[in-house]
Amino acid sequence: MKKYTYKKYIQTMMLAVAVIPFFSSCDYLDKEPDDMLTIDAVFDNADYTKQWLAGVYNLVPDPLWEYMNFAGYGYYMMSDETQMASSLGQFGWGNLMNVQQGSWTPTQIIPGKNLWKETYQKVRSGLIFLERVKEIPDQRQTVELVERYKNEVRFLIAYYYSRMLEVYGPFPLITSLMDVNDSGEVLKKERTPYDEIVNYLDNEFMELSKILPSSYDNVNIGRPTSGACLALRARMLMFAASPLFNGNEDFKDVVNKDGTPLFSQSKDNKKWEKAAVAAKLVIDLPEYDLYKEYLEDGSIDALMSCTNLYLTTTEQNPEIIMAFPGKTSSLYEYHLMPRKSGFAGCISATQNIVDAFFMKNGLSIDELGSGYVEEGFSTEDTYYPTKYTYGSADKKEGLVTPKGTYNMYVNREPRFYANIRFHGKYCSFDDDKRQHNFLNGGQDGKPSHDSPIAGYQINKAIHPATRSGSYPYKPGIIVRLGEMYLNYAEALNEYNPGHTDITKYVNLIRERAGLPALKSGLSQSEMREAIHHERRVEFAFEGGMRYMDIRRWKEAEKVFETPISGMNTDAKTNNDFLSSTYKCNFLGADNKQ
């Protein structure tokens, strides 16, 4: 066996904070490691071995805050869903601000975390673990436990590499330990072709899906399951089938030094078929189902279903396939909730995403017959069949928008009310039963930078019991069954348009959202557009899905031809709030009223 020098690395690993519940209750995490600890000593001790494993786990991202903030990956901020005030640049958000204003250049530092560097660090840590972990009978580290640990680490390595594949495309695929004492030329590895990485991870996820359990008891929730393997595989194969990586001529000159092409130039429609089969394999697993809440008459309570999907713990939520195994950061709520309630409230949803939500009759706001009204205020209360009680100060059940609400927010689909907080909406989490006030001079508005610049705040995954300093637990969902439904429909539409399962699975998502079925007889291109729209709404503010989708579809340039817009947050009256809009052009700084 090769010898390695790891003293400093070991000390860092031993201090790693455990991120899965199994580790968080163990006393050994409170102990300082011996300064002279060797790698042999680590793997001769069951507690230290667990700590090392915990360190391999800690690149699993918090899909809420870590995918949003400047110190994380910032994927939320790189699409047309969110916007922040330019004054946040002084608090470290400068690089993401440059991205949003179209002034980010290749010479600037990557916003937030360095996924490339972190991935290789964790992969190396995992490979060391796989080589060193062993049975320790007198410390209850059995052969069976060692095998479980190894399979978990194999899963984590595959998961981390799959994230690299989404963000970077081809990269050097390292599957065995390299000796750090080797020469620089030996350590320099050329990138592995894209399809070769996909095939490797495909095989790894499939093999692990046959080994890992389908579920765990409550103590071990957060560990990888067979379903998580299959879902991550399905997501990866969707990327591989999509225009960005499937025969993309833009990459024809991307080759290694020896001339090896890194991307196939042949568009292969069978990749869509493989992606569809992979998604259906997950759909057919008995462990998962769409999360739904019901009314007394047996009908779906769409608004409460779409709200509590993101607040219900993993063990009680059949839709969750993989979730962040620790407690998600309270900084998520802090930056999204209004200033008057004790938060910062400085990240805004955009008019672009607000306008994407359907009307309750299932039509887009710009479709003939939708009933959408842009001007004026409602003259009567609007009730929905729901147990929702956050639409008024006196918490009337079913009251969604009281009279006096801006007409543009009336008669919208349930997901709109579950995800968006708009000017005049009642605060579900505020004890003084007040309405949001985003006017200039209002309790939640300008001139403070702790206000939503586009006039909207995000409500997804915000618990109504949240108070300043008190943050109820919520799962940070990484993969859920709803994604598999729309993945399956999208892939099926690309290789077998007209198949009845396409509308079936899109309509199941719409049914849960309280919307009627899609109209029949859509062409392949019309269905493609419908699926893209459904994904935009269903996965709004969710793990950077919008950012990843517009990349893999090669639609980013088209999307950002439309300026980012919002309400007139300089206005001091309700009427003026509607009269002009905030605008920012992603493809070149252009902020104006």
C-alpha cells in the first residue's frame, strides 16, 4: 500500500462538522483530535472513521441558501427569477451583482464557492476512505457496516461528479488515488470526454441502486438510497440528452491537447429515450408519490399542497427522493422575509417569474380568455376551496385575496400564492396581522437596501411559524418526484411525440396545482413549450432549476433578451406602484425606471 503524508489534512477532516443526524448526536464531535494523529490512527478508530465519513458528506449542498447566496453557488441569481439591490455589493454580493447586470467578465473571480476545487478535495477524501476503512470488531465496526460506509462514499463521489458535469461539462475523471509526490506531468490529467463520464456515472448509479436500501429509519434519514441513485441518474441523463450536450456544434473545437474531442458532434435521439426510461424507472418505484393534501370532500387542496410540500419533513413527505440531511440555513429566511418583521428582505422575485404563473383557469396571463386584468383593484373578496388562512388579518379559511387587492394578483393559480409575497398581501408569519408594504417609505420598502427592488418577495419554503430568531425545520429538497414526472414528459415528447404519457404526467403536476388539464392536440413544439413553461412555474426558486434548464435548452440568450423587470418601488402611493417598472438588462447593464 502506498504511503501518504496527510497530517494537516487529517486535522482538518477530524474537525469537520457532521451533517447527518446520525453523527450530530455523537459525543466525539466535541473532542479535539490529537495533534499527532496519523492516518493509520484515524482508521484504527471507529469514531474517527465516522468523522472522516462526515467530512466526505459535507459537500452535499443546502439547496436553498447555498444555491442563492454570494458565498455559495448563486444559481438562483443567474436566471430571471430573482434580483437584488445594487447596494448589496458592499456586503460581498458584488460578483453576483455583476452577473445580474451583464458586466461579469472571464477575468473576475467566480462568485461564491469553487465547485471544481471542492469536488476534487471531497473526491480525494472519499477515495482515501475507500482505501483505508476496515473492520474494527472490538469497536462494533463490522464488515457489514464497512460495506455500507463504502457504498455511501461511492454514492457521494458519483453525486459530486454529476454536479461537476452539469456546471462544467467534461472534467478529468479521477477514480483512484493519485500519489501527491508524483511529478507535475503525471498529476496533470486531461479532461475526460463528456459521454465517457456519463457512461461511468450511469453504471455507478445503477450498480449502487441495487445495493443501497430503499429507505432508512428516522435516525438515519439523509443517507443515500436506491431511489436517490436512480433519480440523480435520471437527472444526469436529461442533461446528456438536451441540446447543450447532445450534438452541440458550439463545442466542435473543444478538444484535448492530443486532439481528442470532448463532445460528440452527432445528435443522438436515443439519448432522449434513455432519459425517459430512466425517469420512468423512478416514477414506478413504490416508495414515492406526489405530495398532496385533501379537503373533506376528497378533492385536492392545491394551495396547501403546494405550500406544505416544501415544509413537510422527509419521513412524512412521499415526494422527497433526496434532501439536504442537516438543518437548512436560517439565512435563507433572513434574506427573503420583510424588514418590518425583523429580517433583511433584500432579495426580490422578479416581474418575469410573477407573470409566468398561470391564472386559476390554467391559461397564461397573455392568453385570450385568461381573465387577467393589469390595472386597478379588486372590488370583492376571492375565495378558493382550501384550508389556507393567510389571506386576511382575521384568517378566514379559503380567503385568498381580499377586496382592494391589485387586480393583477387576483384569480391566479395556487402556486402563485404559495410562492410569491406581493405588496398588500397579508404576512402569514407576523403577529401584528399586517400587510406587506413595499412602497418607498413603507415598512418593508425603500429607501433601505433591506427591501425587494422589484417589489416582490419569495415565499417558497418559508414556514408560516417563522419569527425573527425562530426558524422551524424544513427539508432542503435536492430531488423530488415532481421533477421525474416532468423529466419523463419532456424526454418522451422529444423522441416519441404524441405518446399518451406525455400529457398524463404533465397533467398530474397541474392537477396537484389546482389547474385544468392541457388542451388536447398540441404539436410536438407546442408541447415542448408547455412543458418548459410548466417547469418554470413548478420549480421556481428551487435548487437553481431554472438556471440549469435554460442552459441545457440553450435558451439563455433568448430568455435574457427580455429585461428583468418589477414594480415601481420608488413609488409612495399604491397607484404609482403600478405606473412604471424597475428594469435591468442581463445582457448589458441597463438599470432605469
